[in-house]
Amino acid sequence: MVIHLALALTFFNFVGATAARIVLTLYALEIGAPASAIGVIGGLLFLFPLLLSWPIGALADRVGARGLLLFATVCGAVSLVLPYFVATLYAFYIAAALNGLALAFYHVTLQNVIGVASRPEDRPRNFSNFSITGALTNFVGPLLAGFSIDHLGHATACLVIALQSLIAVVLVLIWGRRFPPGNPDAARGMGGAEMLADREVQRMLVVSGLVQLGSDLFQFYLPIYAHSIGLSASAIGAVLATLAVAALIVRLFLAQLLKRVQGEKLLAWVFATGAIGYALVPFCGNAPVLGLVSFFFGLGMGIGIPLTVILMFSRSAEGRSGQTLGLRLTANNFVRVTGPVVFGVVGSALGLPAIFWIVAAIMASGGLLSRAPAARSQSKNDG
């Protein structure tokens, strides 16, 4: 029951968050907001996930999930109701900040619930279902936003999307007490500084950040490259769709894969497909070939993010899983903010193909880093 409730909350909260980004941006443009204001709205949507994921994870360890999820879902609802009544730029800034605050709270809290409430043998399957649900919301959210705006207008679309959060509020109020309670005593164990000093935690944070970097930059720069070789918007969309389909397919089998293959070996496959995919893109001259490369890329990188969640949870200290997952999200959000900026400079200086080849090399080095310490030591001894 707890896992099903967590997945239901994941669906409604993430659909609302994904749709809100689109509606807030388009509504702001509708009222004449300048490009700089749109940038501020986009930044506010991701500010709190960057700053607060780690402390929220620690809070989830201490107090449990119910109160945090109730706060998050209410923030999500208010963030969409506000623009309906007050269609001003400052209202959109507040709405974006509230929406980002909601995302920060329920993302790490729901991940922690999935891990804590699962039996060890069921944990890979449940995290896999969590990632599949998240992928589904990336499909449903934009559709909900687009159709709501076209048929009901921007203001009413805000209410439609707020309804997703209100459904989540009701679910938490009725069944939220079923969530595992917090554990204040266990949360007084390893401190944040000690956690960061742990070499294994450091390694997994870097690995997780590299997976996030590889996934984000591919989806960001692939359309730019496709446009540079003359592909139409529909062709570019089809190419990106092959990536999404491959990621969904491989996530369906993640639990079965983990029963047969060690997690670090799967990570090596993730980075290998990432490196090969990036290296091949500059040699693709048409949509079918680019689609094949994108599909191949998705078959590996598609499981990278849920796999790092599973591995980070398994390495967390007793009673500190929320803080560990929050630390991972903080590192990933930092990469999401800085990665496009850094590689934008690289692209301006060296050209678009150089971005793909440099990231391919980074992915290859990530494959070496992803190997468990014991495996690296064994290789050194054998040499």
C-alpha cells in the first residue's frame, strides 16, 4: 500500500511540476514578460531543489514523510492557483519559487519513502517503477499543459494543473499516516561533513553527477546538432522520441538486470553507451541514423539515473538514507545548472562537434570511475 501510494503521489506531483514549468513560462510570455524575466522564472523553478535537497533529505530521516509531503503538495497547489487570480510578473516569480520549493520537498522525500518502505529484494523493482512513473509524467505533463492552454486559456490551465496537487493533498491527508515514521535517534549518526569525507560517497556523487550531465547535455545539444544538419522540427522530435522509448524499455527490465548483473557493471554499460553515442553523433547526417544512435544511447543512459539512486541508497548509513539521496540530488542539480553554461562556452570556442567528443571522453572516464573499489584494486593487482 505504501509503495502504491508513493507512486501515485509521484505521478500527480510530477505531472503538476512538469506542466507548471510550461504553463508559467507561456503565461508569462502571454502577458508580455521579457526574455530576462523568463530566465528568472526558469531559475526560480530550480533554485530550491539545488539549495535544499540535502537538508530536506536529513529532515525526512528525522520526521518522516507525511508532513513534508503535505507541505510540498500544498505549495504545489498554491503555486498554480496564485497566477489564476494575480496575473502579474511578480506573482509568476512567487509561483515559480513555490513550485520549485514543492519539487525540492517531494522529490527527495518520495525517493526516500520508496527505499525505506521496500524490502531489500523488492527495492530495485520499486525504484524502477518510480523511474518509469517519472518518465510517464514527462509525457503526460506537457500534453496536459498544451491542451489545457489551447482549449481553456492560460489562467484556467493553471487551475487544471493545480488540481493535480490538490489530488495529492487528499491522498496524503487520507493515507499519509501509513508512511514510515522518522527516526530521530538514527539521524544523529554520521554528520554531513563525515558523509562528504567518505570516499565511497564521493565516488558515487561524482558518478551520479556524470550520469546526469550525460543525460542532460545529450537532450540539450542533440536538437541543436540536428537543426545544424537541416532536420525539420518533426524529425528532431522523432529522434528525441526514440531516446525516450529506449529509456522506457530498458527501465522496465532494470530490476531483472540487477538480479543478474552487479550494479557497478551496469554503470559501466551506461557510460559505455553514453561514450559511444556521443562520439557517433557528429558522424550522423540524416534522421534515421541519428535516431538509431539516440535509441542506442537511451538503452544505456536510460537506466543511469534510477541506477544511481539505487546504489546511493544501498550505501547510505542507517537512518541517513534521506540525507544521502538529498545530497545526490544537490550534486545533480548543480550539474544541471552549470553543465549547459560550461559546455556552451566550449561550443562557442571549439564548435558543436567538439562538445560531443569531449563529453564522450568524460563518459569513458566515468566508466572507469564507476567500477567498485574492489574491482579497481583487483585490476591493479593483476597488472
